[in-house]
Amino acid sequence: MGVLKLTREKVQNVDLINRISGQNVYDCYQCGRCTSGCPSADEMDIVPSQTMKFLQIGEVDRVVESNTPWVCLACLICSVRCPKGIDIAAIMEALRLVKLRNNYDFVHPNRIPQEDLEELPPIALVSAFRKMTP
Amino acid sequence: MTVKIPYYPGCTLKATAKNFEDTARLVAGVFDYELDDLYRWNCCGAVYGLSEDNVMHKVAPVRNLLRVKEVGEKRVLTLCSMCFNTLKRANYYVRKNKDKLEVINAIMYLENTTYDGSVEVIHLLELLRDEIGFDKVKKAVKKPLSGITVASYYGCLLLRPNEIAIDNMEQPTVMEDLMEALGASVIDLNVKTECCGAYQTVPRKDLVADRTNLIVEEARKAGADLIITSCPLCHFNLDRRQKEAKERHPDFHPMPILYFTQLMALAFGFEEEKLGFKPHYVDPRPLLKERGLL
Ligand code: SF4
Ligand code: SF4
Ligand code: SF4
Ligand code: SF4
């Protein structure tokens, strides 16, 4: 294990997440409350509190490339319970947006099976496209 | 005198959740309210945009609020929890951030008027609790729902974040209080504020099926016969995803999922054809017949 190096590029990546989300990832003191209430934590490569830690040490790529932002439900449990008032759900959104703004589709509208399209309500499709397509 | 109240339907209440809208109209009518569809409404975008550096996702909800102002009204009623959340959060945001409101108004430059934050967004549950009152609800009951035990499922969007919550964010009771006014027995569902999986129902049926399994099983363990909701996406996930829940969890037992307005209309004596039970994946009728309510 090497010494932790915060390069200029890494700091800029963290600044981008802070700017998109309107949050300050350095506020987190790792209490773990966000993770303990997160209904998707079991599905995540990196749980919410770990995500905060990785961001603080500049490992933005690592969380952006994890499944974490894509199994988040935007349910806001983490955000309303964080004792530091951090809107973690907004940080998850920022992690999605850095990819979506580069024209990445997590959900491909033309690859949803026909039988699913026939039964899914508009509210499911609209919300999935809003969160997971550019 | 009938009170006309501006009503924002949203896309799903005109499509797969027509039974929610229809029964809400019946229920409102009992108290002399008429849901008046908002003129030229547009989809609100379903989910509130959480980014701070881009107001684009807030334009759709704010444009609906502008429509309410345009027709000279001061408030707008919603039924869908997601519409409620998106409209109310956008409203809260532009009230707090006048500079962002100016940007949004500039984007909507083709409109005849500007928005100013003056409209109130309310949910039908608030109208029932705060304006009509559960005493009146109780008096309107013709067929008390004694014999069924109801679990109330709130999900996320009626309660979070706190500035838009219709009730105590961690321990809400408005739906339980309403069900008691209808004569039903209620249980306190321990996962009533935990997400159903939301939009993951598109790419990750399995994830949502596991949430459905958990929520339905918790309701059953607490003694519930059925679950009520106020969100068409919760409804789809908790009802239709029981198919996948059963495939993944062989011990799973189906449970009917109803909109709270369907149970109200039932208690107010409307006939079965008007209650909109046909589109349900888990048919509530056998249970309601067995308990003498149909
Ligand atoms: S709840 Fe807040 S402070 Fe605690 S670990 Fe999560 S983000 Fe950090
Ligand atoms: S918003 Fe996302 S990260 Fe936060 S608790 Fe919900 S699922 Fe977990
Ligand atoms: S919140 Fe839902 S139902 Fe409401 S308009 Fe938007 S997508 Fe449609
Ligand atoms: S539980 Fe799911 S569908 Fe229901 S309000 Fe939450 S996100 Fe919406």
C-alpha cells in the first residue's frame, strides 16, 4: 500500500461532484447512518458511507465505475438522517450525472422487452429515463 | 355548494392508475369537492432533479405551477405521491432561490405570465385530514370496514425531505387514522416509510421483487389482510411484482394492494363496478367478499 496521494486531477474530480450536488463531501465524519438505513446497501459494490470516504480521498473514478449510483433508489432515507445534513442522494445523482452527461445510457429505451413496455406504467418509464438516461 | 379544486392528474392517473383517479373523484364528491383538471398540464418529470448546477429538470414542474397561477387559483391538488413531491419540492426550491426562479421564468419566456412561488401544492390526504376532517369522513361511512386489517404504506415521497412532508417523517399516522375513521382495523407497518424500489422496476425487477417480498411479508406478520398506498409506482411494484416475488421466494403469499381511495369509496357505499378492481394483479375481491364487504 502506498502513501495516499491527492493529485490536482483527483481534487478537481471531487470538486465536480461537490458542484453538481451542491454538497461538500468533506463534511462527512463516517458515522455510517446513511448506510444503516439504505434499502439498497446490500446490492451495492460500495455502500453510501464508503462512497463518501472514497470521495474524500479523491477516488472518484472508483465510485463512478461501481454499481452504487445505479442501484440507488433516490429514496432520500440517507439524506434525511445524516447528522451532518449532507444530501447523500444528491451525491448519488451527481455520480450518475458525470456519466449521463457524457451520453451514457444505463437504461436503453430500445432494449426494454416489448412485454415489459406493455405493462410498465408511464410513471416507471419516465422516472427510470430521468434517472438513468442522458 | 360544490367547491371546484384545481387538480394536477399526472400521466399515470390518466393511464394505468385510472382507478385511483376515478375513486378519488367519487370520494371528493361525497364532500362536495369537484376535481377540476388543470388546464394544459404537462408531465412533471416524475422524479425531482437533485443536481444543484442545472435547473432544467425543474422547469416542467414549475410550468404546471404557473398554469395554476394563470387560471387565477392559489392551490393545486395531487393524488400521485410522485407528482406531489416533484411539484412541492420545485415550489419550495424557487421560493428559496429567487435567482433560480428568474432563470426558470426566462426559460419559459413564451408564457403569458411568470411564476412567483404563490401556489400551494397539497395532497388529497391533507385535504381529507385538514380541511374536510376525519370526523366528517367517519359520518359519511355507510359500510364500515370492520373485518379487515389494513397496513398503510407511505413509501418515500409523501414524507421526504422533511420540508415537504405531509406528516411526521419517521412515524406518520395520517393513513392509519383515515382507515380507522372508515372502521377498519389497522396495524403499524414497520417498513411503511421504506422505498419499494421505485424506478428500478424497469432495469432491476429482481431488486424490486425482493423489496415487495419484504414489505408484504412484514405486513402479513403484523396481521394485515391488505396494504394501501397513494402512489401508482408503489402500487405497480407492490402488486404486479408479486409475480416475480413468488418466483424468487417460494414461500411468498399474495396480498391485495389498494389505493386508499378505493377503500374509502367502498366504505361510502359505492358499488363494486365503480371501485376499479379489474386491473389489479392480485384481485382484492375474494378477500372483500369473504369479509362481507362486497
Ligand atoms: S450519515 Fe452523513 S456523516 Fe454519517 S456517514 Fe453518512 S454521509 Fe457521512
Ligand atoms: S437515496 Fe440511494 S443511497 Fe440513499 S438511502 Fe436511498 S437508495 Fe440508499
Ligand atoms: S409524477 Fe408521475 S404520474 Fe406524475 S406526471 Fe410525472 S410521471 Fe406522470
Ligand atoms: S416507495 Fe417507491 S414508488 Fe413509492 S414513493 Fe417511494 S419511490 Fe415512490
